[in-house]
Amino acid sequence: MSIPSPVFVIVMGVSGSGKSTLGAALAKEIGLSYMDGDDLHPPENVAKMSEGIPLNDDDRWPWLYRIRQEGVHACKQYEEPIHGEESKQRGVVIGCSALKKSYRKVLRGEELPPGMNADSAVNDPPMFPTRFVFIHGERDELFKRMFTRKGHYMKPQMLESQLVTLEAPDPNEEDGIIIVDLLDSTETQLQKALEGLRIGGSS
């Protein structure tokens, strides 16, 4: 079974779980671009996080909507494949914490952020699959990795806030969920993610 094309893949998990490493490897393997969702935060969000102030829902909604639109753009720009490139994989892989179930609904295009007027939003029916690759790990290991992380604005103490906020996706309740283990090698995570993408997630 092949990976759907186009496809929007979100590699999710709390800060320090290795989203960028796995996301970049996955994108390379299936021939897509990788984007780090952290780079899509507005300056005011980055400023808050740099000061050790956790983001709230009001901070995150515009960011999540922007990530969704990046996925829409990547998938829609190739709706009509160029002659000779019909077999080329289409879509994008983006790293994003996607902590709450309600956030994932926005990322799937199922709902708009609260307070957004439907008339002003981009017409965005979910006409292509959105898949979530969740890097699951235990608290102690996540903190261990966070404290050895260099050059990132996310402060180790903010990981606790993310863990409290996290609503881990349940494949029995949400579509398109692929779970990989934090302790596995990147290669093992990659193979599990590829397998999940081929069968449609929920693994």
C-alpha cells in the first residue's frame, strides 16, 4: 500500500521529543519538504517563550491556523500534477506540538479557531489526508533531553506546562494517528511512521 498523495504530515509531541529530527528524516524519505512549526510562531509568541512564559490558547490559535494553511498550500499547489511528475509525492511534513485534541481538529481543517469568522477564513475543506506522528515518551527522559538541548528558546521549565496541557492522541478516538516511541532510534521511528502512513495511521 502506498502513501497517499497529497498528504499533510504533522510530527507532534512536546518540546525536546525529537520532532525536527524525525520530521526531517521522514520528509527526506518520502520526498517532501520539512518545516519546523516553531519557525511559524509570531514574534510575540517567541518573546513569551524566551522569557519562560507558557503560551495559552489565545497565543496558539493563530499559529495553528497558519500551520494548517501551510499544509493546504503545499497540498493544493500540486493538485494537477505536472506532466511526467505524476508519481512524485505531494504534500509537506511539519513539526508541531499539537498538544490538544481541539488543536488537532484545527490542524486537520475540521474546525476553525474560536472566534474566527468563517467568511474571513480560507475555504479549506479537508480534501486530503492529515496524519499525525506522535513521539511518545516518559517525563523523566523528556526532561533529560531538554536539559542537554542547546540554542533553543524553549526553557526546560516550560516542558512541565506542555506535559500538563498534552492530550495524548488515542488511535481509537482520532483518525490518522501513528505513535512512535521516544526511546527508539530515529531509523526505527521512521520505519514505524512509514508503515503507519501506508495503512492510514491509527497504529
